[in-house]
Amino acid sequence: MTNHNHYHLSPTPFIIQEQFYYATFTSLATYVLDEVGSAGEEVIRQLIPHEYVDGKNHGKQEKGGFLWNVKIDAAGQEAQLDELRSRWNGYQRERWLVLSESNVQRPPAVYVHDKDWDDDPHQFFVFNNKGTLKQIRWRHFLSDCNSLMADYVELEKLFVKEIGRANAWLVENHQDIQENFDPKVVKLRKKRKIILTESALDDLRKMEADKD
């Protein structure tokens, strides 16, 4: 997911009504765009099927760790995929700004949603604007949130609207790329070398194994 210069804090251990939770505090725009981004990735995979494959130097020992050299195999559509992803990142930044600005003047509201990740109870606290945060005191966090609680159904409706808009945008831009994009025009980019420690490389391998 693209970085939208948003506020989206890491999960924090929390006790809510005598039950342990991981709590994440985030903005409405960020929360919605996370859902849009996940749905969009699935659409991109359908439009241009691709997979990640090890490059010839992947795992090669370097000073300080191991070289991370993974490439995308899109059956000859790598340039088209790169262009679509570039446009997609721009679209997400634009929609994040639109959603943020559209909520600035709205009454304060907090949306709460439960999710279970890796069998751990997880609760999201979604704040619709900075004005909401100013009305919440850390010592009275739960009671202040409860006083500003809004119906989560409102967010679900917004998900449907934004995901539908984004999916249509992806299909339209994919078609434009297939018809008008010249893959022979190579964008100049600075090459970067990524070196991982052995433990980090092992963690990534475990994540890939879990997906399988």
C-alpha cells in the first residue's frame, strides 16, 4: 500500500472490558484506502497475472547480510504492470487527500471494528478527522470514544463506493495502457541494492511458506 502521509499507529496492547486486545488507531481516510488498496491488488493480479521470482543474485552473501534480489514475472507484461502500479499509487494518494479533506468539517466520529489476526483479538479505532482526536483524552480514552461512537455500517457503505470507483479506474487505465502505452520507453530509475540480515531473510521465507 502506498504511503499517504497518514496517521496509522502500530498495534498497541490494550485491556478493554477485562479482555486483552491489540488496538490500532487510524484515520478514516487511511482505513478506507487500506481496504481499497487490498481490493485493487486483487484486480491488478487479474488484469495482469504475475508472480515474484528469485533473481540470479538472490540470497547471495554480502557484507552485513544477504542480497535481496526478487523480480516480477508478468509473462512479458512487466513494463505494463509497472505503469499500472505507478498510476495506481498516484490514484490512491489522490483519493486519500479527497477523503481527508471531505471529512475536515464533519462532526467528530469514532468507528470501532473488531478483527482477529493470527488468533489475536484486534480492535481498530477509526477517527474521521483531527478534530475528533482533540476531543479524546488518553486517561478517559474508552469513555470519550464511546461518546463519539458512529455506526460502522457507514464505513462499510463507503468501502463499497470507493472500491467500486477504484476497480473501475483500474480497468479503464489497464485498457488505456494496453492500447496506448509504449513499453519500449524505459523510465530512468536509480538502482538500489537491498541487503537483509539472515534473520530477516528467514522471516520472509517463513511468510512465503505460510502463504503456500
